[in-house]
Amino acid sequence: MFRLIFCLLFSGWTYANDTLAPKNVPEAQSFEAFMADIRHQALDQGVSNATLEQTLSALTPNPKVLKFDRTQAEFSQNFWRYLGSRVSEYRLNNGAEKLKIHQQTLQKNQQKYGVPAHIVVAFWGLETNYGTYTGDLSLVRSLATLSYDQRRRDFFTKQLLALLKLIDEGKIPADAKGSWAGAMGNVQFMPTNVAAYGIDADNDGEIGLWDNTQDIFASAANFLEKIGWHRGERWGREVSIPTNFDYQLANLKTKKTVNEWQALGVRTAQGNDLPNSTLKASLILPMDYNGPTFLTYRNFHAILRWNHSILYALSVGHLSDRLAGTSQLVAKPITEPSLSREDTVLIQIKLNQLGFNTGEPDGISGPKTRNATRQYQHTNNLPIDGYVGYQLLQQLKNTSE
């Protein structure tokens, strides 16, 4: 759950001989002493001593977990690469089969929570490839390791304590396995989300996120409903825009009614009029002005609350549409090299040198970098789409030549 949180954070710490060596953990506090503090906190929260003995005795940190945490992917996939690897024929075929197999349970959940079956199955497909891989690392050991490490100690300590309480209540097995970051089950919930949104749909006393489809689907639908899914509304649609369109309007903060977008020349992807509607929507360009365009509604924001990545949210939306029977996107794929983190750092350095403030170069194209890109584009009479991609990299390289 919310894996992008971890994927966007990087560190330069190094390790030798597979040993645990977070540099900013006080030497005076050993792992054993830290876990003793965790025991006290857990006891204060009502976790039984028996559960703590079962889960924490003889526990050691897992150096592999910190290596995963420190060595995230250095390349930023563009929209077409990202979408192509996630909305594949394999996922489409398997998703269609899962919809048929679990139709009764999914429809029951749709009636109760208002989340369509194809949306739930799309999340399932993207999170774990329909349960094919849910993680094989001990959740207790992984979260204990990340809690001891000071990089995000508060966050992971909260997750560890929540996990211990779930185990104590019999809702999660003590030997449960999941991702290196502590996400678990078919839909990759973090422990606090299991505690807040997990559903024991069959009333067997456990929240079976690994092999109980009733619990899996109910938990996913319940979570989406609680974070803002609106019954009977779609997430968004592919659209077309006129050649003279003001690309600065394409951002999640700018909200207009569908009728207002229609008045600005926005049409369906096939060029037809948009439906007559006062529903608020935002326009987004996941690539540059030559790429696809999407009109997104408030359910798109609910998807973003699950995973705050526009590319992830668009992939969920498109996969769900394809599973519901719609065709492929009208926009044609654009071949473009992916940017490495080093490439993005170079873009940020160049923009800063030219007087367009991106902040401290970190290799992550966040809002500040996109805003600086728009300013650069405006100054140089370029289409102002704010896209941080390969073309921008080449333009900035040429400025110094």
C-alpha cells in the first residue's frame, strides 16, 4: 500500500559485507535496546506479552530490507512505457477471467460500497498481478528493521506497532510475509490501513488479505469508499484538445465543469461533444502536449489517495476501462527514452542556472520542477505543458553548447 512513498525517497548510505549500518542511528542504542523500547510501547498499547515473545524474541535486523530501501529504480518511465508494462495483454486476459470467477462476490461488494468490480480488479492486478506475488519477507522483521533505521523511524514504528496489535488480536498471522516495506496481501495494505479499513467479510476472525477473496475485495472497496470514491461516477476519460489550447490549464489544481471544458474546445478522444454535465474535472497531460490528454473527475483523486502517482492512477483507470469492455486509447504511443535520476538532476541544475528555480536538485520532477519548466517554456516561446522529459533535457543541453 502506498509504495510510491518509498519509491520517491533516496539515500546515499552504503553497506559492507551485508551488515546493517545506518549511519545516523546512535551507536549507543543497539538493535536489542531499541526493540526493548518497542516492547514497552506495545505493552502500553495493550499488546500481550505472549505475542511479543512470539514475534520479537531473538529478532535480528534484515540487511536486505535496507538495501531495497536504498536502491530504488534510478529511471523515470514515461507514460507509454509505464502504461504498456502494466496494462498488458496478460493483465487484461487474467483480469477478465478473475472478473468472471469472482463475479458474485465483486457484485455484492459493489452494491455495498459503490465501487465497481472492474475498479477493484484493476487495483488487484496492478498491486500484485492478481495475487501472483504478495512478498516473501517477514513483515515483523522488515518493519523492525525499518523502525530501527532512523530515515523514517516514526512512520515505520507506527506501522510495526499496528502490526503487533493486529497479530495480538488474531487478525493477521504472526509469521505473515509481505513486501520489504511492510505492505501485505493481495492489495498491499500497510498495517495501519489494515487496522483502519480491513474487513473480515466472512466473520472468521481474521482479515485474510492473502487467500480470502471475500476479505480482499471487501477491504479494497471499503478503503476506496472511505478515501472518497463516489458511487456511480467514472474516474475520467481520454479526450482531445484544440491545437491552440492553453496547456497551462492542464493540471490537477485547475477544476472546471465538463461544460466549461467543452466551451474551451475539449472533446472526446473521437472528437465528439462531451456529455452535458456540471461535474467538476481537471485536465492532465501525462506526457507533453503531443501525448494523450485525460479529463479526470473526483474519483481520480480517490485513486491518487491509494497511490499518489498520476501514472499509477491513469493505469488503474485505463486497465479498469479495458476490463469493462472499452477499447484502447486513441492517442498513438510516442517512443521516447526514459530519464535517469541523473538526467533529472541535470535538468534541475540547468534550470536553476538559467534562473528558473527548481529548488535543490534531487532527481525527482515534482511540482517545483514542473513549475520551473513552465517558466522556461514561456520565456522561450515553447508550448507550456510543464513536461519534464527527454525533449526538455536535449533543449537544456543545447543551451550550454
